[in-house]
Amino acid sequence: MLEITDLHANVEGKEIIKGLNLKVNAGEVHAIMGPNGAGKSTLANIIAGKEEYEVSGGKMLLNGEDIEELAPEERAHKGIFLSFQYPVEIPGVTVTNFMKTAINETRKAQGLEEMPAKDMLKLIREKSEMLEIDRKFLSRSLNEGFSGGEKKRNEIFQMAMMQPKLAILDETDSGLDIDALRIVANGVNKLKSSDNAVVVITHYQRLLEYIVPDYVHVLYDGKIVKSGSKELALQLEEKGYDWIKEEINA
Amino acid sequence: MDMKDKLVSSFLAFEESVNVDAPIHNIRSQAIKIFEEKGFPSKKEEAWKYTSLKSILKHDYSVFPKEENALDFKEVKKYFLHDIDTYKIVFVDGRYSSYLSATTHDKMDVCLMSSALNYDKYRPVIDNYFNKIAKPDGITSLNTAFSREGAYIYIPKNKLADKPIQIIHFSTGKESAQMLQPRNLIVVEENSQVQIIERHQSLTKNPVLTNSVTEIFADKRAIVDYYKIQNDRQSASLIDNTFIEQQAQSTVSVHTFAFGGNLTRNNLNFYQKGEYVNSILNGVTIIEGKQHVDHNTLVHHIEPNCESHQDYKGIFDEKATGVFNGKVVVNKEAQKTNAFQSNNNILLDDSATINSKPQLEIFADDVKCSHGCTIGQLDESALFYLRSRGIGQKEARALLMYAFANNVLESVRIPELKARITKLIANKLGVNLGFDL
């Protein structure tokens, strides 16, 4: 699905990603953990196509296709979805209208007809129920005045609506209480299938109790320095990152 | 002959076409003298520092339309708010079009200034209100001198105008260049309420210059909502002079949607003459090319316990230039005044310009006054957020601009008008988002 080899990237001339390798296959869940400033969010944004990051080397393939030159919306049309750490407020545009536009623009790009209003409503109803979202919430302006938890839940609602091939969750757990965390994780698990993949970026092991990863990677100083099974996350929770830093420096 | 000389000498011809024995003719004669003395404003004047009339005054405008030009409703339907019932006062090349209008005299007057100026039954209102608050500057005096036609709206006390009123001025361009000088008078008595929509629309490539003067009087507890739609052709320029006097506990809001035209200057003046008055000034400007929009506002707080709220949003692309000059004066007696002003701007292009200048003159000591001004670009992270959801760059930019202007749109109290304006914005930005914004 996603294959990143020897990726290097700069922000304003400063190298943040320094030779990163990552391979994600369909049907898998990967977790990326690491200390603050390691480059986790940068990586998520680069995959989604944020233009202020300059890729200076390496390759990024999505199902074998080089995506480096693609605009963010083109990547979305190919099935990449990023759940934002800080979703943006858009006054005057309701969640429902926003989703209609996003879905129909994507369908247009894929050469499909617009989704009939009836089907759209059905989809909205189904996904909002799954994530226990109040219908009234959907007619509010996108993210405006939402609590931190509401914003994150809304991100996962958007993911459920868009049904991406590759979903990247950037610290979706921050700002969620335990009940919301369970609902959100449950939503992600229901969307998982053998032809999509999920990359979870998190500081804490907590979310991984609910979304169980097949692989856990440690991102440190712009590189993936260690990969393992879900037990690695427990180890990190318990011991922090210092032992990894020591291992690298040794 | 330059435009000033032409206008001054046209006054004699004008006098032949109006009743010079009418009492208001003295006002006209005095006004032409003021114009003769002061002329058009130049950039040397502080209030006109960023707006030059030079380029628009070089055309040889005809001052009076030579013939009556009829318009087919089908041709101009789109400029009306036609999905709700309204009163309409419509002018074609400065002349009243009874065919396109829908006026009334049923318990209130929604009709023509020419009638009001000529018939005795309107005399008391004209004597009390006509030219009472219009500033005697050159440009307003010019309008006063040639005042003959426009909208006359009189809502007696305890009356709720049953439908919104549209005032529309069309110019057909049968003349090679045309100057229009509509004169409106709106009197809303105690406890009464009215909503008014004003639009100037050119239908021609030929230059049109409109110098409009509107006086609005809101008596005690009156509520007036006034909406100006300025979405004219590139060949049309507008100088709008609006003067509003408010008595105790009245609320007057003026929304100015400036989406196009060559040069647009809005002189919007509020005078608060009673306590507990609320004045609301909102504006959205979205322009591009070489368009120029200048909002020059004045709120004069004269009595205690009053409020004013100004919120102007501007989006400027290409070489467009904007000006916001917002003056708030708080007299010594006007204690407990709350005066707020904000002017936020987005420049989409390095060549676009906005000059934003708040002017606060506060002589009272127990007041709350604030002003804020921002100038920035579209938020790149927000743009990325929308694009990451599959929304193309152009549509994403449009959504952000709409969101930026949204709080002003939300305060439009006629839902059909709000829908129309959002559609105008979507058209202007060239997007179809699959839903009505």
C-alpha cells in the first residue's frame, strides 16, 4: 500500500526527516511512537501532501505510484486520509455540507457521478450513529466551538464518510476522555478491512489497547530507529525513550 | 470644459426642467454655490488621501438623460430579489420606471422623491427632513443641487413595513457616458420598522458615475436595516453618501456588500441624537483587477449610553485596492458609550493593497472603545486541511473566504437576501460547491 524509502524532508531549510523507511501493507495497522520533535506529525503531513515540507530525497509510493508530485486533494482522491491533530474551524460551513463537498469532489475526480442525496443521507446517518454523534452536531459549523474531543470524533466521522485506503491518525487520542477514546477506536476498528491500512501516530500506549497494531515503530530524530510488535509500545510506556536513545548512541 | 464647469453651467438648464418656485429650490441654489466653491474632493484632503476621482472625472458624462429608456423585466430580473414579495422603486437612467416598480401609499409612503418634492401633502416631511443632515461638502452639495429623483420612504409611527423595499438604479448606457445623482429620503417614525435593499446596476460598457445621497431618520425605538449591494460592472463608479440620524433607543444597521465596480466610495455617517441608540455598520468587500473600494465611516456619539459596532471584512486580489477609514467621535456628554470597530483583511496577491485607518476621538472618560485591524493571507494550514479532504485548491480557497466573511453574512436578517449574497460570492469566486453556501 504505502512504501517509503530513504525519505528526506526539510522545513524552512531544516532537515526534519532524515532517511526514513516505512512499508505498510493492506490490512495492517502500524503505530508510530516517539518523543516530541522526532518528526511524527511532519511525516503524517508529508504523506498527505502539505506543501511547506520540501522532500529532498527518497521515494514515496502509494500502491506502486510515486505520489510526491501530487497535490493534497489528488492524494485524497487516491485514498489517503489524515486525521488532523489540530482540525481547523470553518465558520458557516456545516459538517454535513463539508462532507457532501468532500465526497462529491472526490467522486468527480474518480470519474464517478455525484452521490445521490438519499444515499448521502443514509451514509451520514449510519456513520454518525456508529460514532455516537448527535445529528444536531452535523448542522453546526465545521469545528467551530467544538471541544477538543468533539473535533477528534468529527475527524473520525470524516474518515468513516470518506472510506480511505490509507488512514493516518495524528494524535487522535489527545484530548479524548476514556469513553470518547473507546468510541473513536471502535469506529476505526469497524472501518478496518483487508484492503485498507491504518497508521496511528501517538505518544501513549493507551489508544493501542483499543486499536491493536500489527507493528510498532519508534521515530527518533527523523528516522525509524526501532520496529517491533505491539509489546514494544508497552515497553516504551514503561521505560520511556531514553534506553532507545542510548541504544542508538552506543 | 472640465466636469466641474460642465456641471455648474448645466444647473441653468436643470432649472428649466424643475419648479423653481418650490421651496426646496433655494436649497438647490445654495448647494450649487457650495459645489462651485468647493468642487470635487482631491487627494490633498485627508479624507480622500487614498481615493482619487481624477480618472473617473475625465469622461464627458451627460448629466441629464435625453430619452426615456424602457427595460424588459426579463432582462433585469436577476438583479432583483425576486423570490420574495417586496416593494420596488426602480429607476432607469435616473428616471422612474413605473413598469418595474411596485410602490405604495397604504398607511405609509414608498414612492418617488419627485412626488415628495412637488406635492404639498409631503411638504411637512420635506420641510422637516430634506437636506437636514447631508453634509455641505462639495460632492454632497452637488447632489443636492441636482436633487430631483430618488426614493422617498415614509413610515409613520407604530408601523411595521410589511415587506422589504428594493431601490434599484439601472443605467442602460444609451448615452456614451452618464452621471446619475439619485437622492433618497427615508423617515421612520417612532416604534416603526423597515428593511431596505439598495442596488446600482449598470447594463453597459459605457462609463457610469453615480453620486448618490441618502438621508435616513430613525425616530425613537425605530428599527432600520439597510443593505447595499455594490456588484457593478467594471465601467461603473459609485460615490455613496449616506447620513443617518438616530433618536433614543433606535437601532439602525447598514450592510455594505462591495463586490465590484471601478471605483466605489462609501461615505457612511451616523449621528446618535438620543440615549440607548445602537448603530451597526457591517461590510464585506471582495474585489480584484484594478477595482477600488473605499469605506469612509463616521459614528458620532453625542448622547450617553449608546453603542456602535463596526465590522468590515475585505478580500483583495490582483491589483485591487481597499481603504477603510473609520472615525468614531465620542462627545464629552456621551458617557457609557460602547464603540467597537474591527477591520480584517486578506490580501490574496502581493500587488493588492489595503489602507486601514481607525480614528478615535474620545472626549468622555467613562467609555469602552476598541478598534482592531488585521491584514493577512489565507491560512495555509486551513487550506491544507480542506484540500486533504479532496477539495480542490480553488474551492478550498473559496470556502475559506466565505468562512472569513461569514459572521457579517450571518447578521443579514432577510434569509433570501443572505442566500442571494452567498450565491453572488460563490459566483464571484467561480466555484460550485454542490450546496448553497
